[in-house]
Amino acid sequence: MSGTCEDVRGSGAAPAVAASVASEAPAPVISVRHVGTVLGGVRIHKDISLDVKAGEVLGIIGGSGSGKTTLLRLMLGLERPSEGEVLVLGQRLGNCEASDLARVRHRWGVLFQQGALFSALTVFDNIALPLRELKSLPKDLIAELVMQKLVQVGLKPEDGAKMPAELSGGMIKRVSLARALIMDPQLLFLDEPTAGLDPASSKRFVQLIESLKREMDLTVVMVTHDVDTLFALVDRIAVLADQHLIAHGPLEQVVQMQHPFIRNFFLGHVQRCAEESLRSYRDALSHQDDPQPA
Ligand SMILES: Nc1ncnc2c1ncn2[C@@H]1O[C@H](COP(=O)(O)OP(=O)(O)OP(=O)(O)O)[C@@H](O)[C@H]1O
């Protein structure tokens, strides 16, 4: 199996330089070390190792069934690795105490693919849920925080009274994002954030994620099939295929790799990844208005 981009870049460093760089580098926000996963007797991952650095957006791509969502679930402590270990925000997941897991979970937010809103609760109550679970905040403060988040994700305060069934696809995503961010997390996980949205809504939602990422200084891990979303947001990508991590590095380096999955995935898009094109694409996106939540 081919090495990662980072393996290749790191291999040329003189040992003394490598050691001093390593001692100065901040600890990664997420560290996946030699992880293997077997679910229901089926091997999903073999020897996966990757880091997520503070402040970056890591995109995870791979074919259907390649184990992207399972990797996300390992990072969320919802699955245990069969081999290796996963550390998130300094906490080793898998066999930690429930109270330690609960503490670290308060420091991340998750946007699930279908939004995962509770259909019997209003928008307000869906967003307030994580705050109410703390059982220590006064009602007035909860109301104020929920209203702030509604506005921050581009919704109106009066949308708080609506039921999920009354919302458009774009609004559902925004409510889910507000809930994911209500605890002001350091880390945000996004599973197919633009799935099911039309191109215009998808573009507006990506703009919103980009501006919130900057405002809140978030580290983001995102699974996506969508090339435009990747080009708009990610710093590095991790590519899963044949149970392995076949690439892990900056977007512009990974697109050049010759693995058949990578070639097919980026077919027709390689030129867009040239540094200048990428910069102007992102500039154009961040300068467009974001008027409607549609
Ligand atoms: N609990 C489980 N028990 C057995 N097999 C599982 C379980 N969860 C996932 N799998 C299998 O693991 C493989 C990877 O699933 P996963 O959902 O992680 O893939 P994915 O890359 O996210 O796919 P997609 O892009 O289609 O959503 C699939 O073959 C799936 O059927």
C-alpha cells in the first residue's frame, strides 16, 4: 500500500531537525494510531494512523463502504477499535471512564448526515437540549444562548417555535449546526454536511461553515463525497480505500496521486487545485452574501 503524503515529506528530515520540530509541535487535537476495526466479523480498517491539527479542516473521503463513517464513529467514541488507539483532545477513547467520555464530549459538536433532530421537539428545544442536559443553567440563560446560536447560523428568532417538519432541508442543517455548536466546542464533526441540498443551498451552507470555523476558531473533521465542499473548506484530506489509509496530506498534493480511486474522484478537478485557483475560489465564496437560509 502506498505511503501517506506526510510520510513522504517527513522522510527526508535530518534526525536532529526532526526531533526539535517534534518537540515544538503542538499536540494534535485527534490522534488515530495504528487502528484496526472489525465489525460483526467484517474487517473495515487495517493499521490506520492519522493526526488532526488544531485549527485545521480535515476531509475524509473514500468509496461507499470504505469505512469513513466508521472512522468518524471511532473518533466520537461510538465504536471501539479492534486494534490501536484513538485520542481526542488528550483523552484516550475506548476504555475510558464514562465520566471522562462525557467531559470530552462537551468539547465537540457533531452534525449528523440527516440532521438527527427530534421530530417531536421545536427548533428551540432541539438546540437547547445539550444545555439542559447540564442541569445547571438558568432558563433565561439557556433562552439567550439558543437565540444567539439561531441568529449565528442565519435563522430568525421566530424560527425557534417551528417544528422540524416545517423546515426546509437547508434550515434543518442550520438547526443541527446550531445544536452542534451550542456548547461552543473546540472541535466540530460533520458527516456529509451538504448531502441532500441543492447546489445553491449547499454553497450557502458551506459559506456558513467557513465563517463559523473562522469566528469560533474550530478544528473540523468532515466526511464528504462533494468535491466543491472539499475545495471550499479543507486543508488536508485523508483517503480510505481497501481497508487502508492510502493518502493523508494537503489537498493539492493528494489530488496528484495516481491511485485509481483518487484519479476518479478528482477527475476534471485537478487544475482547480493549483494554489492560485484554490485561493480565488475560496475568496469568491467567502465574499458572497449569505442572505437566505433556504
Ligand atoms: N455495526 C456494523 N456491523 C457490521 N458491519 C458494519 C457495521 N457498521 C458498518 N458496517 C460495515 O462497514 C463498512 C463501512 O461502513 P461505513 O458506513 O463506515 O462506510 P462509508 O465509507 O461511510 O460508506 P458510505 O459512503 O456508503 O456512507 C460497510 O461495509 C458497512 O456495511
